Amino acid sequence: MAAPLLELENLIVHFKTHRGWVHAVDNVSFTIGKGQTLGLVGESGCGKTTTAFSILQILPYNAHVKGGDVRLKGRSILRDSVKEDGTIDPFNENIRKVRWKEISMIFQGAMNAFNPVYKVGDQIAEAIRVHYPDMSEQEIWKRIEELYDLVGIPKDRIMNYPHEYSGGMKQRAIIAMALALNPSLIIADEPTTALDVITQDRILGEMKRIQEETKTAMLLITHDVSVVAELSDKMAVMYAGQIVEMGTTRQIFKETAHPYTEALLGAFPSIKGDKKKRLKAIPGSPPDLISPPRGCRFHPRCPYARERCLEDEPELIKVGDGHYSRCHYTEELFGAGQGGGA
Ligand code: SF4
């Protein structure tokens, strides 16, 4: 069987701080196939962005890889970069070949990523020149025109300055930049949060269309489950540095198997808007990852917590075909079948 496009296997990334180690990512595993979209959801500070930055190895200096691996098309892109003490060499040749060409990223707040004193087209052209030094100027500008066509910006706006674009247009231009080198995977970190809801909806529609056209896989990071529902084939729900539930988007919405996912879905309006429901805030706040709670990390906020949850850490257990949950009482609470360890 062919290897998945991207594979994270038991990835552990901690940050060294003067207060102690921050357990930002603890044993995170998932795969993304060619052309597939995985939605990584959870509250702020649950480790989503650190997971993404670990893939591209753009972590701060105090990050230490404590275990696990990241593979692209079956080949490790992490091992060569990890030094003996666990810190990362961000300039490792191995990952430099992968960044932008194979995996590109739309950063959170990326609308402000363009340099205000250069024209947008020039900035995209420069990114292409750096990675394809043999490409002619004619080919580069033809590529930029294709990209503008793809993201729906008129070509006569290529040589505008960033301030001459609306918010939605800037976001489209950022998507064009991310697609410029034909990557196999785009990591999109909260790609639409800075936009109003109407522009957000339009951009999400465009992203879906572009993805279908280009067959680019996507790791979509967001706290907004409705964004994920629109774009993702699969979902992974993160809480306090761990994946607590993973499955197809349908399974997560229709066969929810973890109390945190249930709470997260309950905090957002119905994605179809077809039935009125009372939104419920999740009580409490995510734990301090320097000393995460013993047992189940969700237990201080879980309405179903029992004595066992306070001491005994649950494992990610298979509850259906490709569906996993990290809860001792999944079967009892949600009727999901137990199918062995992940
Ligand atoms: Fe809640 Fe216990 Fe399940 Fe954790 S293991 S989610 S505390 S019921």
C-alpha cells in the first residue's frame, strides 16, 4: 500500500521555560492522504499551531522534540533536523527542500504578511524566483497570472500594493502565494478568522474549489468547527496537547464519541442553521500545560468525570472504522464500539 502523503507518528514536542517544560504536543499521530483535508480543531493553546510548526520545523529556539517522527511520502523529514538535545536545526537541507515546494503554509493573520512597500505581484514573483532560479521571467509572470485566475483576482491587480487590496483579496493573494510552487500540501492556520462572515464564506468556497481543481492536500487548523465541516474529509480534535478524537468529519459530527468533542460542537451554532439550539459554553479553561491534570486531561471540565478519570490516563481507542476516542467511558456514554488500541 502506498505511504500516505503526510504521516505524524507519536510526535512529542515540549518547550523549555523558566517555569518548567510545557507539554505542547504529546504523542500526536495522524495521516493525510493525497488531495485530502484534515481539520485539526480545538480551543486556543491546545497545541494545534505547534503541531503545524513542527511539520515545517519553524519552532522557537526553546522547542525540543522529545519523540516521534514526521514523514512525507514515506520519508522522514524530521529526524535529520533534530539535534542531540532535541532542539531543531531549522536550516537543515532536508527540510529546506520541502518548505514551500512540497508543503506551504497560510499563517494565522496572514493578511498582513505582505510587505507594504512592495507590489503584491513582485512579492509572489520573488518567492518563485528563489525556489526556481532557472525559470524565465516570462514563465514566472505567466504562472502568477494563472494563480490570480485560480483565486479569482483580476489580473490588472497583480501590480497593486497590499493596501490597495480589500481583506478578502489579500487573503486570496496569500492563497495564491501558498499555491505558487505547486505544493502537495498546504497548512492553513485559521485562514479566515480575520474576515467578516460573508467574505469568510466566499473564501472557504474558493478554497474548496481550488483544492478540488489542484488536488492539493490540506491541514486545516481552526477553532471554528463550522469551517472544518465545510472543507474537511477527516477531523482530529485536540485538547491539552493530545488528540482526543479522530475520524471522518461525518463520524465526528454524527457519531461523536468524546465528551470534549460533544462540548465543542455544542458551543457552535448548527452548521446547517436548520434548527435552533441553545449554545453552551465549555465550563472552565484549558489546563496549564506545564503541569497538565493527572489522569484524563479533560477531567476538571468533563461533566461525566468519575474517580478513575482522575488517576488513569485514557488511551486513544478505536471505536469504529477509522474512528478513535480517548475516553474511558466512550462506549457507555456514546454507545461507540470498542475496537482495540490506536
Ligand atoms: Fe470525561 Fe473521564 Fe472520559 Fe475523560 S475519561 S473524557 S474525564 S469521562
